[in-house]
Amino acid sequence: MGIVSRIRPQAISQQVEQIYREAFGAGSPTSSGMSVNSETAMRLITVQNCVRVRAATIGQLPCHVMERSGRMRNKAEDFYLYELLHDQPNSWMTASEFWGMAEAHVSLRGNFFAYKAQLPGRPIRELIPFKAGQMHEVKQNADYSLTYKAVVEDDKIVSAAYDDGFITTTGSQIKEFPQEKIMHLRGLTLNGFTGMNPIQYARETMGLGLAGEKFLARYFGSGMHPGAVVKHKMNLNAPAHASLKATLKEKMQGLGKSWDLVLLDEDMDITFPPIKLIDAQFLELMKMDEAQICGLFRVPLMLI
């Protein structure tokens, strides 16, 4: 029984349970036995490399606001949002950091959310990004408008927004935000208003990669893979055993002695255990998994 199951009351919803899973680092189970979510997938170096490539590429591209003048398009540098989108979306992030973070959220979760901070009746002053997993639900209303529900801790989003339209309270709670207050960037969408989470749909591939890395770490950590086994017909005492081992290492160990001739006396026999990872085609499996992950993020394999 997992930690979520132990702390979950009977009336808890699946959405709240998912928040608990994200908070405790749990994720959807896979056939490989690994739990996969957007956080644990980043432990896989291929996923991290793909996300870093996408975030760095988008982050270094300038975000220009353009205006049409006849058949020409010119930079609208006098537009009130130009500096916000092109230079600095908020007081602590550069535009490169902001758009790189947005791309990382879209790549790992399918959505990026930011709060439009403004005084009532005034222009937008800042774009405050929501943390990963902070958005609880996106709901489409009967008039096709959207309502956003986010987990707010100590009302940081609201109090930093210079907006007294919401009641300020302390502690963590789920708060609703109207559509005009949220900047929402979507990835591939299946319902038209929320992006699909690519990690959830590819969790078996991610789980296979995580399981392979864990297996390799345990394989090399245990150290039970000798390079050569020498069999002696007699039972040797401790001094004789140490002397024979030292003699064999002196004759055989080292890169410069590879493929050198070795003579064994006293009716000894030597064998070289095969590498079982080759028999299991482990390297080919890892390469296939790496190629599949690169295809998911649409990143050329040579870039990572």
C-alpha cells in the first residue's frame, strides 16, 4: 500500500489524489515497476537533454510584437506589452528564462500557465508563472469560457499581483481564476482547451529507460562480474593463495598485457565469463528507448 493510499480518505477525488502524487514524487505505475510522472521522467538523462534542447532553443528566440502597416509588418515597440514580452516579463526573470521555462512546462506537462498581474483597470504589469503542478483544473463553462483552479500557498500569486479583486487568506487552498487573468500556452490538445501530458502517454517508454538505468547501476554497484576465473585442483592455504593471485595479476593485469601469452602450471584452468548484457542485447534496447524518447520530443538524436 502506497503513501497516497494510506493518507487518502474515502471521499477524496482523483484530481486531489493526483496533486498528492505529484507532491510526494509518485506517479503512474508501469509494467517495468517504475513510477513515472513529469518529475521522475527528468531523472532520465535522455528526457532531460531533450527538454534542455527545446527550452534553450525557444529561450534564445526573441518574442517580438508585430503590427501591420499596409503590406509591411513592423515591430510594435510602442505597444504596452512589447517590453514585457520581449525584455522582462517580471521583476526576477529575463525573457529568455521565462520562455525557456514555458517550453519546459509544455514539453513535460503539456501546459504552461502564468498569472497576468495588474491593478484593476490598469495595463498588465507582470506575468507571474505558476509552478509545475500548481494548476489543479481547467474547466470549460457553458459559454465556452474557461475557469482555472490553482493551488495557492499563502496567496502568493494573488498578493504579488497588485490585485485586490480576490480575498487574501493564508495557507494552501484551491482558488479560481477567470480566463482573462491567465496566460495559457498549450501543447498538443485533444479537447481544445488543455494540452495533453506527453509523459503520461509515454510512461511505459520512460519506465523502461528508468528501469534500465537502475538495473545498470545495481549491476555495476554489486561488482559480481569477474574478468577471469582460475581454477586450481588443490586446496591452497592463505599464503599460497595470495602468492598465486599476485603472480597471475602481475602476468595478466594491465592494458599493455592484453593478448599476451600466459602459461599456467599445476594443472590450472582459466575461463573468461561472458558479458551477459551483450546476450540480453541491453545496449540495443537502451538505444531504441533513447530514439523513441527523442521522437516523442521531436528532437534530432544527434543533438543530445
